[in-house]
Amino acid sequence: TEWNVSVWGKRRAFTEHIEKLAELVSEKTGGEFTMNVSYGGLSKPKENLDGISIGAFEMAQFCAGYHRDKNRAITVLELPFLGVNTLEEEVAVSHAVYDHPAVKDEMAQWNARIIMTSPMPQYNLVGTGEPRDELAEFEGMRVRATGGLGQAFEAVGAVPTSVPATEAYNAMESGVVDTVAFAQHAHLSFGTINKADWWTANLNPGTVNCPVVVNIDAYEALPDAHREALDSSIDEAIAHYLANYGELLKKWDSVLEEKGVQKVMIDDAVLEEFRAKAADPIREKWIADMSAQGLPAQELYDLVQATLKQQRGGN
Amino acid sequence: MAGHSTVLEDGSLLSRLDRSLLGLERFLALLSGLAVFALMVLAVISVGGRNTMNAPLPGYVDWIEQAMPLIAFLGISFVQRDGGHIRMDILISRLHGRALWLFELISVLLILLLMLALVWGSWAHFDRSFDWSAPLWSRDSSIDIGIPLWPAKLLAPVAFSVLCLRLVLQIWGYGRAFLLGLETPVAVPLIQGAAEQAAAEAEQLEGQE
Amino acid sequence: METIDIGLWVTGGLLVMVLAGMRVAFAAGLAGLIGLVWIFWAKFGYDPDRFGKALTVAVKTAGQVPHSKVASHTLSLIPTFILIGYLAYYAGLTRALFEAAKRWIAWVPGGLAVSTVFATAGFAAVSGASVATSAVFARIAIPEMLDVGYNKRFAAGVVAAGGTLASLIPPSAILVIYAIIVEQDVGKLLLAGFIPGAFSAVIYGALIVGIAVVFKTVGPPVTGFTWRQRFAAVPAALPIVAVILIIIGFVYNPFGEQAWGTPTEGGAIGAFIVFCFAIIHGMRWGELKSALLETAKLTAMIFSIIWGVLIYVRFLGFADLPGAFSDWITGLSMSPMLILICILLAYAVLGMFMDAIGMLLLTLPVVYPAVMALNGGEAVSAADSTFGMSGTMCAIWFGILVVKMAEFCLITPPIGLNCFVVAGVRPDLSVQDVFRGVAPFFVADAVTIALLVAFPGIVLYLPSLAG
Ligand code: NA
Ligand code: NA
């Protein structure tokens, strides 16, 4: 079997689990089952789900926020202030949600089946000028943040500004935005860290959710041995991803130091205020909207919280 | 290089159809030009709003991405009518009479084949983003402010269908010229030498100053 | 059959269709579609029962490309740049520039020709398209050169060559297209075009003076302008300076203060300012309408090529041809610099027969990864690289080289659009005359390219300032 896998950008921390999966699967099947990972050659990131539904390729990665209407159920994972603190927790809640029948149904409409997530740390801000560590200072702040995160900042008076990730550096340099919200690896690869004076270490407003899916027909057509090789490699691929991203996070503090970026710790009281203003209304609106569209929204949200509790209890 | 009109006209049914379609094509092209203008105005509003009132246009990028298909697709048939899509005519400019019409006919038939397939394919692309039962019929919307994408996606099959009509007329025109051995058929773009074409283009610019 | 073989066969078929005179956009789209059908059917083992399935997957895959590729924020620069050119024409900026350049520098040998080159360089800063630039200056500059006794062919050659500057000096539609294909920062690329563009203009100027000194009859100097006249000509040309400063300010503020916005916004604001000048200069709805229609036509044409070729490129992605070519290039035992020079020479040959945008779209998806691999990969640091520059810088440097080659192809026979346009504007000049007049500029271009290859700093100085 030969599978085409559509991802985008360059090989980076964000794609390491896919590369590992391809390696493991090929190893286990003695080279009979191979995956060609294509970085942008097969589709545009926003259309990877379309490509899966057409059957143009067998496996792909996408982010829920790219097309909220295509994958309404999993957008629960992009709600602001979910309370996820570590990549391990991110994996646990994502996989719990992916197993929910509402998610499976919605993905099946795209002929897709989610096999794993690409856990991302919380999207913290980098900014220029004086650090903004009081809620009042978010008033009028131009921030590059999309989707639910953008709404969260809007709720406290900031102005979310649409800039493509590739133009984020330019936008910061030119004052189009004052701050940019990204995960650490993206602050590095899009260069926003080079422009920054400070970084919020504990704002942790939320993140994006980027699952890896396979085409259902292709998955079911796999010979048993190959399917077994694929299924059994997922945990190891995720473990590899976590270890690799962990290395990157370890280096993060020294990167900040090297670039002279101040690490801003925000007071718990301020965080609490932010949460009250942003998290609750946005979550309630999300639950109301999604319930109106016939999704078990409350159930999905509760599932996230229950999984978090369980995960922490288990540790 | 945008080509210059070299399509002959007369009172025949074919030529009348050609001119009616031209009316539609010109209208669509003007819409496309106005969209370019709107793009410029949008940027001025966005930059102005940001720098004077700290109020950038919400979803500026989203709106631009919505406008681009309007700009890119609507003029496609207008350009094909005048033979303005780029090609290499080293070989074909040496042909005359039936041989020339045969080459043109085959080439237009192949284009029609492609465009029919693309009407199908781009319709499917639209269809995946459209859902009667969803709010705003949308199953795919822009990242920042959630504008439904289906209207922009629908533009491709619409513009391509108009192009298909144009290609059918050109097949008729070239086919007729081939069968009857015509010298100067109506309703199809006639080849000018490259230099003539440039002269025509320069004239056009001259008319504008 | 290996996917690579399918890739090669379909590419051969595409060349045949293009040579036979099929419109490039549609030939590429059709080749891509047929290639996709072939690839998917091959994957199904050529099972006759599953041909329908392969066809459906291929058609739907190809059908995504037009909307998906065209709905791009960055590509919106192209129609904006086209519109700027048409508006600048109505704003009377072209003639004002030439007049000012003439009064200030026509006194040197070949002075009027040098003025023409500098005026085209100035106009290039508001025009994104080379062909339009040559067409405009053929009307304005050639008559004046002939009046003072210039050699007819030489005058035509100056205008044809001068027009090519429009695609190096920002704004430039071709540079945007390059940036899109290779996924690099548009702003930095536009910035990078500035010095090489001005550099080309200076080399053209030096060549002209040299020719005029050796062959006294070719281009006599024009003297007699007073300082008062010189300064009087400046105000009318100032709007262009304003537009240049605004566009630079948007991309990168040279005064070190905060810049004003993104490159995309800069282009649009530039167009708006030129629009205001055109209104003041007397443009009304009638002219605006024809400017909009012309913009729509050129835009539809360029975008058709873009999505048509990208369908073919999508097929190449499935065939993995770029990867194979890149492996082949990096496996060659020649020196990397020699390989790079061979690639540039191949562009010179290809450019004789092809249009610039089509050439870049067709070749870059295969050639660019190979060049990057040659330098040591996208993420390589300057210290570890073959050409002594980081991956990003190599992308910019190669982009400027390739665009310069694409410009070169606008003046080389047998298909040199700039020369056709100049001959078209001047009924007293044949295409052969223009090609002969432009021949000395081949030397200038060869020198420019050699210097850009030997001293990448000329290209990389500005972008490296921008970080
Ligand atoms: Na230019
Ligand atoms: Na040429």
C-alpha cells in the first residue's frame, strides 16, 4: 500500500508525529506500507479536508479554526480558557472529544476519520513596547489572533486584526498590530519573537486544534496487517511528538534571554478577571449556537472538563 | 498582452449570438474591474481607519479573499472572445485557410473539454461549501469573521459556464470556416501578425491619453 | 509505470500543445487534468471498472484549484499593480517624468536616451508591467530622440530595453508571482528588486554614453536648458516620488521609524494616490471605465494562466517530479555555481520562445526546490550554505536573477514582446529594426546578471536591512 499524506509548510515540530508514523508503519510492514508526506504539493491547508472527502489523498492534517463550519463539533477544543495546561492534557482532551459519536458523524460526512491530534501549547502573546499585564491595557490593543482567541481579546476591548501568519512579522514591524498570539514554535518560525519586547508566560488564553485524519474508504481497504501497523503506531508517534516539542519548550527560555525578550507573569487576579469577561460569555454563546444546530454542545464541553479532571486525578 | 478585438461581424445568426454574448461578457468584465477598484478603496478604509481611529476594517483579509474570485474569473470569457489569452503563434501564424481553421477548431474543442470538466469540478467544490440546512447555507466560512465562502466559490462554475458558451460559438465559427473553406469567418478572433497586434494595442493606449 | 514517467509524458504533451498554438493557460490546465486522471487510474491498476472513479477524483481535485489558488490576499497585489499603471498614464505622470529627466541629463552624450532610461526607471516605480511601459515611452520618447538626429534603431532599442526595468523595480507583478510560487515574503522580494533595477538602469545608461561617445552620430547631446527650466520641470514629476516613498514606507521605512502598513496595503494606497492625481489631471468616468476594463482583461488573462498552470503543478505534486528533479540536480558532480549558471542559460533559451509569466509558473515548481537544495536547503544558515547565504536570502537572490532573465526574454528574438510593441507604435520601424537596435542591451543585461551572480550583496543589501 502506498499512501499520500497532505500537510503544509516545512517539516517542523508540528509535523513530527506524522513523519514518525510513516517511519513506524513502513518498519512494521517491512516497507510494504509506505506514506509519502507532501508539504503543500497536494493541497492547500484549508482544503485538506476537501481532498480527503474527494479521495485525492489518504491522510491529511488540518486545523479546526480554518473552517469552523466544516468541523463544528471539534471547535469546542478551541474555546478560550479551557484550562488545558500541558501538551499531555491537550492530547487527552482532544482524543476524548474525537471519540465522541457527534464528532465521528461529522467527520464521516467528509469521509474522514480522525486518528490523532497535533497538540499545540497555549497561544501566548508577544508584543512591543511596555508589557501589558493589566486588563485595562488590553483596551485598544491591536492583536493578531483568529477565531475564538480573537473573540476573547475582543471581549476585553482589544481589536483583533486579520493578518495572515506569513505577514505577522511585517504587521508587527509596521505597527499594523501591537501583539501577536502564536504557539512558541510559530513565534520562532514566523520571526515574531525577533521583533518582540515581551512575552506573556502564563496568559494561556487557548490554542488551536489540528487533527490528523484518514480517508475512511482507504482505511477500511487496508489489509489487516497494514491497518494493525497503523493503529498500533499512533501512541508511539504522539510520544515522539511530545518529546520533540518538549525539547523545543526547554530551549524557549534561553531563546527569550538571547533575544532580550522580557517574560511577563500576569497576576492571578487579572487572569480571573479576563476569564470572567471572555471565557464564560463566549462558551455560553458557543453552546447556544451549536445546540441550535443540533449538536450536543453542552455534552462536548462537559466531556472536555471531565477528561481534564480525570487526567489530573490520574497523575 | 491583452489582445485587440479582431472579430468580424455581420447579420448572420452566429454573429448576432456572438454580439449578445459579448454584451454579457463585457458586463462581467466591468464588474471585475470595479472589484479591483473596490479592493483599492477597501485598503484605504482599512489603513485610514486603523491609523486615525484605531478601528481597522474587521475581516479586511477575509473580504479581499472574497473579492479575488470576482476579479480573477469574471473577465475570462471576454478575453477569449478577442483571442486575448496568451499563446505561442510561431507555428499557427504560418498556416492559412482550412489548415488554420482545423488547428483552431481542435484547440478550441480541447479547451471546451477542459472547461466542461472544470465546471463540474468547481461546482463540486462549491457544493461542498453549501448546505441548505445550515445558517447562511454555509458549510465553509472565512477564518476571521466567518463570511460564507460559497458565493465566491460559485463564481468559478458560473464564469466557466459563460466561457463554455463562448467556446461553443467559436467551435461553430471555426467549424463553419473549415467546412466552407472561408477566408474571413465571423465571430472568431482572426490572427494578426504579432506586429499588427502590437500596433492595435498601441493605438488603444493612444486613444486613452 | 512510475509516477515520474507519467510526469514526463504529460509534460511532453503540454509542450506539444503549447507549440501547436493552444492558449497556454488552457493547455496547462488540460495537461494537469489528464495527468491527474492518469495518476489516479494508475493507482487503481488501470482497472476499467474504476476509470470513472479516477476521472471523478481527478476532476474534483482539479476543480478545487481555480478558487483555492485565486482567493489569496497576496495575489490581490497583481490587479492593484495593473490598475496603478493605467491610472498613472491618465495622471500624466509619464510625460512629466520624461520632461524632467530630459532637462536635467540630456546634456551628456546620448543624453536623451539616458533620460529615457531614467524616466522609464521612474515610471517603473508605479507600473507593474514591462510591456505597457515600453508602449507608453515609445510614443513619448522616440519622437524627441528622432528630432535631434538619433539613429532610429538605437532609439527604438533604448525604449524596448528601458521597459524591462518595470518588473524589477517595485511594484512588479512578476515578482509577486515568483513570491507566491516559492512561498517567500512578497515585501522582501519587492524591496530586493529596487537596487538591481536601479543598477540595471545605470548600466544601460553607461552603455548608452559609451556608444554615443564612440559613434558620434548615434546620439548627439542636447544642451541649452537653463537651471530655471530644470527646476520648473520638477514639480510635475514629484507625484511619482511621493508614490515611491509611500510604497517603500509601507514595505520598509528607510528613516527607521515605524512603517505604515503591509506591502499589500502599500500597493493599494499607491494606486489610490495615483487615482487622485488622475482625477485632478482630468480623468472622468469614460476613461476610468476603459481603464477598469483593460485592468479586468489583463487580470483575467494573468489569473487564467496562474490557475491553469497551478492545475498542472498540482499534478506535478502527485507525480513527485519536483522532488525527482531536485535529487537529480543535487546529485550532479558539477560545481554548484556552474549548475546555477546552466540553469540561468536554460532560462535565456526558454525565454526566447516563451512569455515571462508562463515560463516562471511552468519551471519554478521544479527548478526552485533544486536550487534551494543546491544551496543546502530552505533552513540552511549562511555559514553552512553553498552560495554563502541563508535559505531565505537564496530564495530572494534567485528570484531577482530569474526575474531579470524573464525581463531579458522580453527583448530577445524571435518572441520579444517589448520589441513587438515598440515596432507597433512606430509604423516606420520594423520588428527587425527594433531587435537590431536592442542588441547592444543584451551585453548590458549579460553584464548585469554576471554582476548580480558575482556580488549577491547588490540584491540582498535592502532585504537584509529589513531583517
Ligand atoms: Na515596477
Ligand atoms: Na524572447
